[in-house]
Amino acid sequence: QEQVVESGGGLVQAGGSLRLSCLVSGANIGEYAMGWFRQAPGKEREGISCVNWKGDTTYYADSVKGRFTISRDNAKNTLYLQMNSLEPEDTARYYCALEHAGLCAYYRTGDYFYHWGQGTQVTVSS
């Protein structure tokens, strides 16, 4: 019933920026924590950021901290990821997901995130 759709990916040069969006239908995102995840070929999925249900607590993996910013607009049922100073190591498919408890305790692995989108590809060239 819930639908999660990511957008905003693309091909950019190192040092550039992208803004990813995640639009949710069929659910009120104010009930959920929301996270961004990525997976590159040959590597395990990595949780890179999460924001709790209210939007007043955020988490970042060390690999993106200081460069990426997560935010949410519950009225628009949308999650965002502002990505600055992109590096080739950021190349991956990026996914958005929802967590029912409204918390981010397991965002690094994605456990307890039960609603996933199809992802959007981000490719950073050198």
C-alpha cells in the first residue's frame, strides 16, 4: 500500500552537489523514522543517514558527516538528502526507507526498516 519513490540522482563531477528526494504515498511519514542507504557494486548496503519521526534528531555515518544533510517535510510527505562535496567513493545506488518505531537505532544496517524504494543512481566522476 505504501509507495516510496526516490529521485534526484545523476552523473556529477567530483566536488559537485546533488539533492535527493524521497516522496512517500499511502502513509503519513510523521509516524516513521526515515533513513537514506546506499549500495555500491560488490559492497554491502550502508546506512548513511537517518532522521527521527519528529525531525529533531539526525544521524550520519562518518563517511558522509559534514558533507550530507538529511531533512524532512512531513506536510509534503517528503524526505531530502542534500549532498555536497561529492567524491567518487559516493558512487552508489541510494535508497530511502521507513522505520515504524520512529527511531534510528538500527539505521546503519537497515534492520526494522520495512518500506523501501527502488533507489536512484548517483555516479561521481573524477
